[in-house]
Amino acid sequence: MNAVDQEFRCAKARTALQCLLATLTVFAVLLLLDAISNAAVIAALGASSFIAFTIPEAEMSGPRRMVGGYLIVIAVGCLCHFLSGLPLLEQLPAAQNLMVVVFGALSVGIAIFAMVVTDTDHPPAASLALGLVLNECSC
């Protein structure tokens, strides 16, 4: 068994350049975002960066899926974040923690469904929907 990938042996410079570009892209995003309070956002972008730079020929690396998936997930996540904080729901007993859990789960389920229906499915993006509900966001 060989520990070094055969494709890497043939394209060392290209692989190193792609990893450098991914690192710089994530660095720029981290400069713009608060990495601690947006951990789910950062994790989703890290996973997407890995997919885009390591398997650029894959369907899920295409712009339709990456950009479209994130746009759908942002819309769903922001909507669920807004709904989880409605004053009417805060009147229910144990509402605050329960509503965050309920709308967090709904955001992921609805986001997955919407991405599949629109053929913009990008798996790492689904975690962003949850992150937008669980964290304080400025949707």
C-alpha cells in the first residue's frame, strides 16, 4: 500500500497551488467574519473549500450548486432564525431553548429539501442553515 496519492505525484505544483489558494480564500473569509461566533459558517465554508479545490470536476463543485445552495440555505436559515424569535413563541413555556431546537432542525430539513428540488444541492451548505438559527446572526 502506498501512502502518497498517485495523482499528487503527477501534479505536485498544481496541488500545492490549489491548497494555497484555498488557504488564502478561507483566510479572507475569516478576516471578514467572527470565527468564534460563526463556527458553523466557518465549518461549512471549510468543507466547501475542500470540495471545490480537491474535486473541482465533481458536480457539487459547480457554481450552480455551490452558489445556489448557499443562497437557498441563507434564505431558509434567516427565515427560521426570524421565526424562532417571534414574541408570540416566547410566551410558551420553555419556549426559548425549544424554539431554537425546533427551528434549527426545520432549517436544515427545509434547506435540504429546497436544494434538492432546485438541483442546487451542496451538502456542506446545509450546516449553514443550522448555524444561522443557533447563532446570533444579522439576517
